[in-house]
Amino acid sequence: MGSIRPTYIKRVALEIVKKHQDMVSDDFQANKELVSRITDVPTKKMRNRIAGYVTRYYKVTKRRQEQT
């Protein structure tokens, strides 16, 4: 089973995807750097969780677009 992410992580991640859609990719490392540049996240753990959700959301969205 997957882990449930808090709403503040989802909210920040979705804002990043909507505002910087052309910069987001399916690479976690690249998204981690993007989150570091765009936000002022206080901890490394939170930055990684946001970047992980951005990556996961991007992959799911891309997969849904390919199916249609």
C-alpha cells in the first residue's frame, strides 16, 4: 500500500505543476532541484516529499493523456 500524503504537500506540489508545467519532468532529481529553487521549504524531508508527489502526479497525468 502507498503512503498517504498530507494536504499541504499536495497543495504545494499541484501549484508547482500548474505554474511551472514546462519545467516539471518525470525525473525525481530534476524536480527536487526545481522545488528547491521555487519554494522556501524549511526541511530536506519536506522538499523531497513535495518533489516525489510532483513526479508521481506528472507520471500519472502523462499516462492518462497517452491513453486518450
